[in-house]
Amino acid sequence: MPPKGKKKKNPLNDFYFFMQDMKKVLRREGQDWETMEDLVALCHPRWRLLPEHDKARYKQRAKDHKEQERLDLQSRFDSQGRTLLQVENEKKSRDLQVSQMLNRIQDTLSNAHEMGRLKQQRFFLLHINTMCEVDNGDFLPCEIALLEFNLVDGIIETFQSFIRPPDKEVPLGYGFKIQTKADESHRLTMDEDPMWDPISSSYETIMGKIMKKINPGGVHEAIAPVYTISEEEEIAHNILENLMSWSGKSLGQDFKVYHVHQLFYYLSQYLPIKESRFSNCHLAEEEISNDVFNYISGLGCKYHDWYDIPRYCSLNCVKRWAYLMMDVCCPGLGIELKNYTHKPIEQKVFKNRQTGFKETMLVNWEPRDETVPQQDEYFNVTTYGAPKTKAAPAGYVPVNPSEITPNEKKLTKKDMKHFKEQQEKEAQAWPDMKPVARALPPATTASVWGNPAPPATSMIAPAWGKPTPPQPLRQPQATTSSAWSNVVQSNSESPKNEEFPDLMASSRGRSKKF
């Protein structure tokens, strides 16, 4: 049956191929047509008279053509303008790359196990913080951290550095995007103090430290793989290539960036107890993402520890991954978990921090003042709950936090702990206050009633916690002379005369005169 005009989605059906064959027959018969509608009118009667076995042949031709068109992905495009053939090739290349990665991880662990050196096998963990992604597909780095560990010794060495990308690599118009991501996570922008350190722009020094660990033999030795989370594999590979390019050196081989959860999964397969092993790699990935060590302080760099956002620090991330893997694998293999190297220990202050391994922070950043800015759990509001904005919102009244007593029922555990610490500090500051004797004005030589001044010892404030009974007021003299040369006898029984003798005398003198 012929197609139904424009409503037919696929015009290349069995009738279409019948018309293509009938064109030669109609030309031999001397018939002509100008439009497709004319050709349909000429072929339709003959199509109706065509036997079913001939129609089946044309139907098969239409089906084969449809299958061929589906396979011919070069003529079809996705939403980004790429041909489907290109997308399919990228998927195959990606699948091959993942397969090779898994095979290499298994081979590495299998060879180490056969040689009896699985516990001594060294691994490198890598994490890179970025500012944003630019239009050409590159990522702008701001911090990098590399960690070396094995199961027996735990963490062996760590390296961390801030990175300031070249100004020419930062296109115009990306300031808001960079600032938004910094407010939501690591707080690092192009204008932060660590970025102005000359070492943060010394790409040769940074890459020299990294390559010394993962490729000590240079071109004569293969690069050791580095492990990061699967979502940041592309980011890590792109930034490592760019850092090598910015340093002006050529590597001669590709970086190997593998998934840390795959390493975690295959390591667990060597545990003697079957129940301790992960049944699939997705459970290992979930264990990494849950991260029970996420809020332990003292694992990050000085900058992020100082601003109380250590979980966004690259150094903190690689340490947590290592601690997670050792926490699961070491007990099953009979390895003792030691402090600092195998398990984290809470440390409040970054100065004089204890570690059982070598820790290198390339940029020597120190805070300018002693004021630690408090950062709320949600970064779109200030400490007092007001929305962050460059201009104060309508009706906003500045609040002095020292004059506010927070509602303890509405405080979180972290805020309650901080509030109690502040109260303890204020209580400890009381003994250091200025003594009352030095705060009071100097003693006068005589009282208002003309009596001699009390001894100096009476002005000394009593010691804290030792109250003394109050002393009664001294009684005034019996007589005083008024300003009007009238001698007035004071009446000690009248409270008014006792408190204000001169005023009473003066008032009597004025009444007499006038």
C-alpha cells in the first residue's frame, strides 16, 4: 500500500523501492511524470496487482536498508553536534581503557601476592582541587596533593601544594564561576594569599616533586599509576598534562590515572575472611563516598584547617582514602593499626602537628591575624543566617555577636561545643582583670563633711572570693558655718539636716535676708 503522505515517518518503505524499479519500466513505455505525486499515481495500480511474494521481496529490501541506516552512524548526530559514529568510537575506546586499567590493577596485586610483597606494595593517591572548567575543556587547578602508602608502614609520605594557573589560561568572564565554586567548597580563588606565593606558580618545582615519586627512573622507567576517584579521572589526567606543558618539559609517556575504589575492591579480595571482602566494586565505591573520617580535624593543610573547612582540602582527601583502605584491609591481614600512619588522630591545632610520616607542604602559608572566620555549614548564608550579598539587604541590622545569648535548644552539637568553649575562655579571663584599687580614682584628702581622709588601706579592694562586712558611714561634726555667716545648729535627729547641712543652712540665711 502506498505511503500516507507527510504522516509517514520513514518514506523508504517497500512501495518506495517498487517505484524505483518501475521508473525504468515507465520510461520504456513512454510515460513521463513531473512530481512524486504523479509517479505514485502511475505505480499505485500496479502495486495493488503485484503478487504477495514479490511484495515480500520489496519489504525485505526496505528492512535491510533500515538496518544499514542504523549502522551508518556517520550521518547521524547527537545534541552536541558529534556524529554518533564518533560517540560510539569514544565509548569503545573508553571501555577498552577501563578494561586495561582493571587488568593492570589485578596483575600488580597478583604479582605482589605471589612474591610475598603484597603488604609492602606501594600505592600513590592523588587529588586535585579545581576552580572551574573553561570552554576548551581544560580545568583550572588550585591545589594538588599526592600520598604514598603501603599496608605495613601505612602513610609513608605526603606532598601538597597550591597552584596558580597562568593568567593567560584564565579567560575573561569566569570570575563569578570561580568565586561560586570557591564559596561552595575549598575557598580558593586567584586572589587568595596562597596563590600569590611564587612557589604556587613554579610549575617546574611542583611537577619535579611529583615526578620524583611516581617516576624516579625518568624515561628509562614506566610511570607508576596514581589513584583517584572515578569522577575526577579526566580532571586529574588533564591537569597533569597541562602542568607538564606549563613546566616546559616533555614526558614521553602517558600518565596512568586509575580508580581508587577499584584498588580498594581488589585489595579486599586478598583478605582471608570471605565476609570481609567486597562482593563487587560498587560497594567499595560507596564505602569511599560515605567516608567515616570526613569530619576529623588535623588532616588538611594549614590553610583549610585554619578556615575550618578541612574536608575540602586535597591533602585531607588522600589521607582519608588511605585510612579507609587500611582500616578495612590491615586487621584482616594481621597488621597493627598505628596512630597517625594507619588511623587518624584528632588534632585541633595545625602548628606543631604530630605525624608519623614525612609531610611536605610546598607553600609555607601562615595566617595574618589570630581571628579565625567562622564558616557556616551552608555556604550561601553568613554565620548569623543572613544571605551572602555585597550589599546589605533591606531591613538588615548589623548584629554584634558578643551581645547575643544563643538559644541552646536550637544549637547543633558543634555550635554548642564552640559556645561552651567561649564561656570557659571568658571565665578564665576573670582573674586577669584589672584590680579595683587601680581602676578607682585616687582618694581625696578630706571628706565632704570636713573630716580627715580614711586610711589608704580602706580603699584596697578585697581579694576575690573573700567578702568583707560593710563599714558604717562616718558621722558629720555637730556644727557647720553657712555661706551667709550664720551659725546654724545641726539637728542630728533630722535626716535632711544630717545629709545636707550646708544646703539647709544656706536656705535659712536667704529667707532671713529677703
